[in-house]
Amino acid sequence: MAKPFQRLRRFLSELRRRNVYRVAVTYAVVAFVVWQVANLLFPALGFPAWTIDFVIVLTLLGFPLALVLAWAFEMTPEGMRRTGEAEPVEEVEGPASGTRTGYRILVGLGLVGAAVAGGWYLTGGGSSTPEPIVPGVEELDASRVAVFPFAVRGGEELGHWGEGMVELLSRSLDGAGSLQAVDPNTLLSRVGNGGSGGLSPDSIRRTAARLGAGRYVRGSIYRLGDSLQLSATWYRVEGGPVGSAEVTAGGESEIHAMVDELARSAVADLARGEVGRRRLAAQTTSSVEALKAYLEGQEAFRAYNFQAAQDSFSRSLEADSSFALAHYRLSLATGWSGLDLRRGHRAARRAVELSGDLPEEVRTLLRANAAFISGEAVRAEKLYRTLLQSHPDHSEAWYMLGETLFHYNGLRGRPASEAREPFRRTIKLNPNSNMPLVHLVQLALLEDDRERADSLTSGLEARGLAPFIENAFRAVRANVLMSGPDSALVRGVRRGNPWGVGFAAYVLMAGGHHLQGVYDLHQLLAAPDRPEEARAAGVVRQASVLAAQGKLEAAREKVRRVAALDTAEYWMARARHALFPFRPERPSTEERTELREGLRGWNADEVPERLLPATFLSPRELYPAACLYYLGLLRASVADYTGAIQTAEELRAMDAPLLAPSGPADLARSIRAEVERRQGQREASLEELRRWEGRADGIILLTSPHSAARERFLRAELLAEQGEYEEALRWYGTLNGLDFAELPYLAPARRGEARALEELGRAEEAIEAYRRVIGLWQDADSILQPRVEEAREALARLTSDTTAASSSAGGTSPPR
């Protein structure tokens, strides 16, 4: 066995004697330098892109030739001659030999690495035509321009202009002649937090190509004493510059004119001719202070620091109250913070009013946002889809289309899963976007797809997620992928703010498969050291979880604890639980009387301003309509139909609140539908429910009654009673635990689904639905146990029938 190792040592010694190692290392270093020089100079000299590839391939092919020549020949004072054979030497063992062997191994590994890198490049890893990431863009378009962040030198105070130039110059170029700019949000997500400064010219070229841009812009901002200099060059992705421009002015106060001048030069070169003047100030603001604050807000928003973003956009509007884009971004920031939603609605409307000078695609985006925030789902969906037809790379439009489908589809009898593809498109365009990922996790939980949930929430430490999202994903992993809640996680959540705790529970509750974890998280909100309003929210949500498990008595007792914490939530929650339409028994006369008297005596107009976001508690302006709604349903429940209709008319006459434009009218329809249902007029009741408009802020839909969970359930029940099973299944399917108002309806909706599926002969689906009923209500109150037993009997019958059918057909295994 020793001889082969001796021969290997002699061979390695011979390589060293013949200087093969030295030639290999020298060649690799020189080749690397040649590649970098080619990357830097060839585009600037106008050489086509294939010349860089040619140089790389040529140097790779020359590598083995250099090694062969090093082995065969050596340089001597007399010139080149063949290398002679080595004199035999005695093998010497010891430290020096070991050091030389380690050196040889390192050099060998380096050579292997170089070979692998070259092979990767030659087999397509270094392809100059990378796969596009923009839907509908299959090849490079010379009229499509990607503006990369500008390098900033000469002053830290200029930092916000670096990334800001992506948006500012893109706005000036987009729509000028035939030009279309790559969406700034999409582009910034591809270059990361460090901007384009850390990317090589070739990486920038490839990024532009993946975005479908045939042209791209790079530039810099310099502080020269009291002056400011902007310089930019626009390049062909195929290789070489198209043109360049340099503008110098007195300082930041002239930034608008400087960007306009750059844009005019770029348009003249890229669009082959002069086009109409497109002033940046007309599209943004003439105030430099407003523009600076706006760009700071954009940076904060991209970092998911919504409060800082809200503050920056507010400062921008203080400097220029007519800045449409600042109003638009403020509406988004307030929506995400969940505080002062009225301000967000006003900002969205004001943005549309001030958008007259903006390009059509921007006006479309602003109109779509105003429709979304007001609950006009049909209009919002249409506008976002219209924008995406002309701008398929608009990551924000894809995301907001997904939000529209996710939050509003339930009110339209459509599945939330329709949002999956828009969210996937968003992440493909903008890998740094966190919120689409959150909703994809919720959809995975809804379908109890643990493998997908695992994939979406893995590797948290290295992903740079916003803290509240990372916290939510840790809750998912602890409760879904482990045996139960992780104590370290609970301790970490306890230190978090109420919004973070509530958000984690909101994500985890999707589908209702992990209700114990949802309950435990809300126990943190209900802890004695929390403010009373937070404790009330925690207890009310725990009551919803108990109701979802069929523990109606325990839920009722939970709600009674809220009376000393929050009067508004107490009366709303008590009425909601008393009026669950799936309860086998009616509330006692004493309870109904107490509720009616309590609601009539409670002054809903004097609810204090809410301190928590609307994702916890309904805003104060919604309580008067909700109070009348529950009074009307209570009157209908005791056959006081005249009083119920009078309450409905009182609701219909109310002024529509800003946050729920169709709220009072919709709730009036619900009361009339309840009266007609109790009088046996199913079709008339259905017609009232079909007239529901559902116009309310998407955040408001997380809380009852504006989520219409009760109305959706009754609509499905009425359809099933009339034999319209397919339509009934659509509406049952919308009750899946994506908001807290839906949780108590999980088991009743699955029970309705199972019975409808049986009628349609879809036995295997009915089996799964009955299993969900049993799983949710297995520990339910005794009054619900007959329904659980009914589900067990149906499950046993269907399983037996299906197994028998499978056996007669030659199968042997029962369905899952």
C-alpha cells in the first residue's frame, strides 16, 4: 500500500520542480485581473457583450495549455528547453514535508475551484441572458429603462438622494416618448440595502436584463464645496454606453431642475429625439424639504418602520400640502400602523384629488388605493389589473391586488387562495417584501400544509425579516412544527408590544388548526400587567377561540370578565355570542332582557378614543351602528318584528362612517334578512343578504359585525336549504378563520359543507369535513355533543360505504 503513496508524492514533487504550481497560480491571478479589466473597460469602449464572454472562455481554454507547457519546458539562460528527469531523492518525513504537502493540497483545491467556476460559467451559470423575472417580459426591450441607485460622495446628508434618484429619475423617464421605466420598488429590492455600489458592472447589467430592460442608468451625486453635481451614463445591456450627462448647480435647492436636465438628456438619447417637457416638480413637489422628507419616509416604509414613515410623510405634507404622492404613502403607512385610520382614508382621497398632473399609471394606482381602503373591492381589483397590463413589473400593484383578493374575497363568495399567485409574483419581483410572505404562510396554515409552512418560515435569522413578522413566524414554527408552544418564544413575546403579540396570533389562527396556540398568545395580552384595553382585547379573542371549540359557556364567562375593562367591547361581545345562529338553544328570557336593556342604556356615542390599533378593537365611530344592529337582531329573536324593522330603518338613516361607507345600510339589510328568515321567507332573506355591499376598510373586517361572518353563514345555510349546494359550498368555504369574527363559525361551516357534499355525492370530501367538525368540537359543551355524535355516525357510514366501494372495485385501502 505504501508504493502508490510514494508514487503520488514523487508526482507532486515533480509538479513542484517543474514549476507547474507556480504557473497555475500566476495564470489564475492574471486571468482574474484580465476578467475584471474587461468587465470595466469593454462596456465603456462600446465593445459588444459577447467580447467579455470571449475573453473569459479564451483564458479558461488557455489554462490547461499553460500547465502542459510548464510541465514540458523550462526557461534557461540558453533559452527554452525540455525539462529533464529529476534525480531520485530520498523521501524525508517531518514538519517541512508536511508543510509542503499542505501547500500542495491548498493549491490543488484552488485549481479545482477555478475549474468548477469555469465549468459553471461555460454550462450556463454565467449566461449573459438570465431568466427574466418580470411576468410577460420574455426578451430585452430597448425602450425599457432600469435606473440604479446613484453613488453618493462628499456628504452624509446627501444619503437619501442615492436611492431617491431611482424613483425621481424613473418618474421623469417613464412615459417619455416610448420609454418605460422599471418599477423603482422592484429594482431596489434586487440591489439590496447597500444599493448598486457593491455590484460589479456585469452584475448590474444582468440585473437589468432579468428585469427586461434593454437600457440602464448609473450615476453619482457629488458635493463640490457649495455646489452639487449630478452625473449619469445610460448603457445598452448588450454592451456599451448610449450617452451621458453631467449637471452642476448651487445645491439641493435646485435638485428638481438637475433631475429634469438629466432626464431630458437621457430621453434625447434613449428615445431618439426630443419629447415634451416632463418636469419632476409637477409629478412630485416643488418643495425640496417636502421631497427630502418624502424620500426619508420611503426608506422607513421599505424597512417596515411604519411609525417613522408616517412621521416623515406628515413632515413632507407640512412643507407641501398639495404633494399627492406623500398623501398616498401616508395612507399606506397609517393603514399598516392601524392607528388613526380616518386620517389614512382622508389622505387616500386627497391623493386622488391632487393627482391631475401625474402620469396615467400613477393616477390608476392612487385610485385603486382609494377604492381598496374604502372596501370597493370590485373597482380596486379592476384598477390593479389594468395597471399590471401596462406595467407587469409593478410589485406594489401585484401586492395590493393580492391584498384585495385576500381580504375582500370572503365578502364576495370567493376563496382567499386566489391571492396566492399575486403574492408569489410580488415576491419574485421583490424578494425583500415581507407581507406577501405572511399571507402565503396563512394560506398554507389554512390548508394545513405543514411542509409549505415549514419552507416559508425556515431560516429566520438569516432572512432580515421585520421583527414583528419574525416573531409571528416563530409562533408558527413553535405551534405548527413542534409539539406545542415554546417557552422561550412565549417569554420573548411577553416582552413585545401588544400589536406584535396580536399579529402573531392573527397569523397562527388561519384555518383554526392550532387554536390552543392562539389562545395562549392572547393570554399574554390578558396578563395583569397589560393596559385595560389590551386585556379586554385579549379576553374577547380568547372567548372567540373557546366558541370555536364549542365551549360556549366558558366563552360566555370570559366575556363577562370584560365588563370591568372595556364597556364597548363587553356589550358587543355579549350580544355577538348570544346571537350565534348555530346555537341549538335560544338565550334565556332573562339574558335577552338584560342584553336589550344594557344595549339601550349604553351610550355608544361616548366611547373613548381607542388607544390600540383597529386590528384589536373597532374604532369608536363604528359602535353606534353596531349597537343598533344587535338590538335589531335581539328584537327579531323574540318575534318583535315591527321593532326590528324600525331599528333597521333607524340604521339606514344613519350617516355612513368614513371607515365603513356601507356599514349602516348593510347592517340594516341583515336585520331585515333575519326577520324574513324567521318568518319562513327564505328567498326574500337571501335577496337582502345578496344586497350586502361590504364597503369597509380591510382592517375593520377583522372585527365583527363588519366582517359579515354571521351573514355569510346564514347565506350558505339558506342556499343549502333550497338545494343550491354548489353555491352554498362557496359561502361555507369563506368561513375559514382568517379573521377573529370567523373563528366561532369554523365547525358549523364545516358541518354545513359536509352535509352539502353528501347531497352532491362527494363522499371523500364530506369525510374530511366531518373529521374537521369532530376535531374542532370534540370537547364542546354537552348541548353541542349530539351534533358531534351525528358527525361521528356520518363519518363511520361514509367511511364504510367508501371502503366497500373501493373493495368491490379492486381497491384495498380506505380513503385518508
